[in-house]
Amino acid sequence: MNIDIRDIRKNYSMKELTEADASKDPIDQFTRWWQEAADSAIDEVNAMTLATASADGFPSARIVLLKAFSAEGFVFFTNYESFKGRQLADNPKACLVFFWKELERQVRITGLVEKVSEMESDEYFLSRPTESRIGAAISPQSRVITNREWLQEKFEKAKTELVKRPGHWGGYRVRPVLIEFWQGRPGRLHDRLQYSLNEDGTWTIERLAP
């Protein structure tokens, strides 16, 4: 059966997002939406798009998993020597996007990026399943390798060793300067509230046209 891409559409009508109902602080607003998403049994609710760019502005994006968030920012873990790690070293800015289609919602977070403390990275690394720790330790992420067998051999060998967190693996924190909450609405007249960080640490809330 052939499907015309132009005919794929959905009319959003579940909820609304008004200034009166929105929290004054975007982290509080995110917490509210996060809890609703978690309660909705969304598969991999913490999956988010991470967009980075090279020093000359060439962009790249991929899916990573949110592992913590607070007023300080949004945390994920990865290989510091990966493609995204190298881009973040050259240009420590990023954008995160959550799309919770079951709730007809999207959250876009733009901010400055920093590494979390070694203690935080150690704590999370040790909380991971053994095979995940091995994979993180032996994989030269984003590098060209000979074949799958080469990787599997390294994995099997590492099973007999004590795997500690390698220095090239750890966490990043995205400290937001702009957060947009998007709620789908009928007729494509979507609700979009944008929070912009001011120099004094307060946030300005503005409605954007859909």
C-alpha cells in the first residue's frame, strides 16, 4: 500500500497550555510535564534529541537518554571522545528536544554545556548493568572499527576484568538559557511558551506564534 507523505497528518486536541496555568519557573514546568509523561507509560520517556555543532557551526543530532535534571540543568552520559564529545569540546553549546507524542507535547532546551563532576560520573557508571559498563569501557565510540567480531572480542575479554569508569566516559550537564514548551492544538494553532533566562537569574515568559 502506497502512502502519500503529504497526506500524513494529525489533528492535536488533547490539552492546552496557557500563561495562567504555566509555572513561573521553567524547571518547575518541566517537572510537571515530566511527571505526566512518566505516568503515561511512554516508552523510553527520557529519550531526547541532542543537537550539537562544530566550531564552524556544522550541526549534528542524535538520540541520547536524560539521566537527571534539576535547577542546575539536564544531565546525560556518553563517551567524551565520541563525535558529539569532540563537538562539545570545540563548541560547548547544545539543544535538547523531547517529543512526547502520546501527550502531543514537545520541549526544546537550549543551553551551555559542562562536564559533571567525576563523582557524579563514577556514581552513575557504577549504577549501570555490568554489560553496559563493559560496553562503555571498550568501545571507541564514533571511530571506524574493523568489524563486529573485533568489538565482540574486546567485550568478551573485558568480562574477566574489573571494569572501572574509563577517563574518556562521563556526564554532561546542559545549563538552560532558553526553554520552549509546545502543546499541540487544533487547526495547527499550537500553544508555544518560551522561557528566556535573564542576567539576574529570572525568566521571561513569552508566547510564540505557532
